Amino acid sequence: MSQSLFLRTLSSETLPKPPLWMMRQAGRYLPEYRELRAKAGGFLELCYNPDMAAEVTLQPIRRFGFDAAILFSDILVIPHALGQKLWFAQGEGPRLEPVADESRFGEIREEIDPDVLAPVYETVRRVKAALPAGTALIGFCGAPWTVATYMVAGRGTPDQGPAKDLFQRDPALFARLIDRLVVNSADYLNAQISAGVDVVQIFDSWAGSLGPDDFKRWCIEPTQRIVDLVRVRHPQAKIIGFPRGAGTGIPDYVRGTGIDAVGLETEIDRDFVRKAIQTLVPVQGHLDPQVLRAGGPELDREIAAIRAAFGAGPFVFNLGHGILPDTPIAHVERLVELVRA
Ligand code: CP3
């Protein structure tokens, strides 16, 4: 079978038209997702039901023919499998019982409970069997820093204050939490690859909230350890890093972690990307999800500008962050049409 365009790009080939997928491409902007989500009852029930999770993963592939599918799951299944209570309150995002001191940390498991994550690997096997040839399958985990911000605060936070408080107050405890996430996230990615994913992406959504020293300590180094642990088991695996908001710190992140490709946030300077990042690794990004939602001539202009900026090197077209739930489907269709044109 000929290699998918997406995998060829991750191997540093420059193609005439970039491969395309979208972060959060399975989700609430799709009526067929909302229907299944209502049937499942809860979001976690959907993640842990291989039939439904596989179906949701395939929905955007059927509708838009993207070059890659991304496993339907969530970064917070790792804390959940480590025994932390997790629930999704309607309209409020994720909630966890905070782990912010020694005694709460003591209640967290050393290793993930394999029974919790077994349905995720079953989803991978089913999706893999159903995908058209040439469509790659992406697995993922959250980076330790980003997952820790949710574990410590018990919810999403605007400034990651509780996690920052903890690493200032008790850096040794925070380091043990990060270490636990490194080892278990690597195991989780290795199991996804063994089950059939072609590529994994490490989401560090809050990488941009740390100064340079903390970025190195809590984002680059833990991610590098995950990359090493995955490469020991799966030397050929392609690994994409997404240190959202890291900006001018991205070249250090790329060199320090050894990842194969990097996702770009919307805000980053395109000349900087061309000169300082795309010379190191293939890049992926970075259409503003709000521009996609708004549509119209601005959407057409931005798609053309991004293709012009990055098309001369290895490049995967994507968004700078997840698609917004109220994005019209016609705008996604326009995106596909223009990227394929
Ligand atoms: O990209 C995909 O389509 C694959 C599935 C995926 C989800 N979450 C599904 C989801 C992926 C890759 C994620 C990653 C994720 N989850 C991140 C990192 C990327 C990012 O967006 O920054 C983070 C920080 C989380 C944690 C999380 N999960 C939050 C903050 C929320 C609530 C925000 C929201 O959009 O509601 C979730 C819930 C979630 N994860 C939904 C989906 C489709 C919505 C839940 C629903 O359907 O009710």
C-alpha cells in the first residue's frame, strides 16, 4: 500500500498540496456527533464505548475525506485510569477531584488500570480496520504539564495558577506527579501504537503559560522522556508535538524533545516558522478556528496565506486549536475544497 500523504509529509516530504485534518474534527459541530453523544448519555460513556467511539472517529472522515482520523477519546482518561475521579458537567467542561497535596497524591495509582483503557485500544483496532487506505490514524495523549494543570486544579483554569502554585510550593511533589504522567503516558501511547495508530500527537495546550526555565523543566524535558520511551518500543513511530503558545520557544522544544513534527498555534509569526522551525521539522497548523467559524472572504484569504507561507516545505494543514462547536459545516467544506484545489 502506498504511504498516506500525511505520513509522507511527516517524513519530511514536500507535497504540492498539503494533507489536511482538524483538531477536534469529531465533535459538536457535527449533527451526527450530537446524535450519538445524546444516545451515549455522557461524554466518558462515549469515549469508553468502542462501537460508538469508532463511529464518531469515522464520521468526519466520511463527510470530508480528511487525510487522517484522530482517535476519539480525551487527554483526561490518563488521570481517570490512575484512579482520579473525573466527570464532565454539562456545559462546564471537565471536573476532577483535585490532587494538590501529598496525601491526595498518595491515593493516585502507580500505573494505569488496564481495564479502564482497554476499550480505547479496541476503538483503535476497529477504526483501523474501517479506514480507507491512505487515511492515517492518529492516537494521542496530553503532555504531562497540561494534564497536571487539570489534575491539580480539578478543572480548566485561565492561568494554570493552582499547578504553578504547587510547583513553587512543593517542586519535589510536582516532579513526582510529572514523572508518573511521563511513564504512564508513554505506556498509553505505546499501547495505542501496538493497537494500530500510525502517528501520535502530544497535546500541550498550556505550554504557553510558562517562562523559559519552567517551560524547559515541565514541558520540554518530560516530553523528551515520553518520546524516548515510545522510540524504545516503536522506533518507527511518528510523533507530533503541539506545545500551544510556546511561540519562539518552539525551536528549543523541537530540538529538546526530538519530536518528528510540530503543531503551531494561530498567533505565531509565519516568517519565524519558516526560518526557525520548518527548517528543523515538518509543521502543522494553523488556521484560526474563529476565522473558520466566520467564513466568507477572510476564510479564503487566510487559507491562501497559510498555504503560501508554508507550502514550500513539509506542511500539514490544520487549525491553530480545536474547531469551535458552532462552526457551520459549509465552512469546513469550503476549507476542504480550497486546500485540495
Ligand atoms: O480532536 C479530536 O477530535 C479527538 C478527540 C479529542 C477530544 N479532546 C474530544 C473532546 C482530543 C484530542 C481532545 C484533547 C483535549 N481534551 C485537550 C487538548 C487539546 C485542546 O483542546 O487544548 C484538552 C485540554 C482536553 C480536556 C477537555 N476535554 C476539555 C477542556 C473539554 C471541555 C471543552 C469542550 O470543548 O467542551 C473536554 C471535553 C471534550 N473532549 C469534548 C470533545 C469532543 C466535548 C465534550 C462533549 O461532547 O460534551
